[in-house]
Amino acid sequence: MKVQKIKGIAGESALVLWGSGCTPAWDLAAYDNFRMRVSGVHALCVTALAALLPATAHAGGAQTFAAQCSMCHQPSGAGLPGSFPRIAGRVPQIASTPDGRRYLAMVLLYGMIGPISVDGKALNGLMPSMGSMGDQGVADVLNHVLTLGKPAKKVAPFTAAEIAKVRSGGRKSASDVGLERSRLAARKLIP
């Protein structure tokens, strides 16, 4: 088996395993990022790759963000002006209060719909629910997002227990989450 480190077109790094039945295929995406599709992966390949990757608290969060969130929010978290909000540098500010942390968990768990204002620009869109993810997966994505941009201050990482507590509070609609955002914005808890 051969391991090769490669660079993506946006400067990100990835490890590729060759041999023992691993057959990588590359798909260059329009949003200036890449993903690896693997066909014919044997258990040996998956085990070997898992052993080689760095074990960080939010490694899965970065991968999930790249696969499910970066199309709209962009790999850097800069968003798309007029369409999708910038999250880089904003999420740590929101996560600095208990109400803000609960709101962020709700956005991922239940999605959000309705008008919002970000950086002085009005947006009216839909954030899909990621509620099918486990509590640790949601925490990992939020922890990855905390690292995007230049956070004003460091905040505690999200935990699976914290997400489970929000989830146990009962299912919310995407409109309910939008209303919660309006309440927090009125209290100046959302930049």
C-alpha cells in the first residue's frame, strides 16, 4: 500500500491510499474544492486511512462541512453575498453566550427559514436541517465552523451532550428557529 499526500486546487491537503483494492476517483467541484469518491474500498483501506489521519476533535466536522455546507457558505465560511450568509468569524461571537450556543445547535438540528440580516445585507433563504446527523457530528461541524475566519475570542468547543440537550428540548420548525434568531438579534446576541 502506498500513501501519497496531495494538494487540492484551493490549497487543502488530503491523503490518498493506493493499492489493496483502493480505487480513488476525483471529482473537481465547481465551488473550487475537491472530494474523493472511493470505489471498491476494502476494510483494510478504510482501517489504514483512519490510522493515518490526524485525530482532532473536529476532523469529521471539517469533512462534513466540506461535503454539505461549503457549497453555500464556501470553504472559507465567507458565504455568497446576497444568497448565503458569512459564518467565518461570526459563529464564535454567537457561541459566546448560552442562548447563542443553543441557537447554533438549533440551526443545524432543525434548519432555518426567514429573512435575516448579515453584515448589513438582507437575506431571505432556507438553511436545511442537518438533524439526521448524530449529536457528535453536529458538535464536530460547529467546532469546525468555530475555526473559520479570525474569531474575536476563543470559545469552548461544542459537545455531543450539549447538542443532545438541545435536541431533547423538542422538535422545532425552521420558522421557529428563524423567530429565535430574531429574538437574539434584537438582544444584540447575533452580529
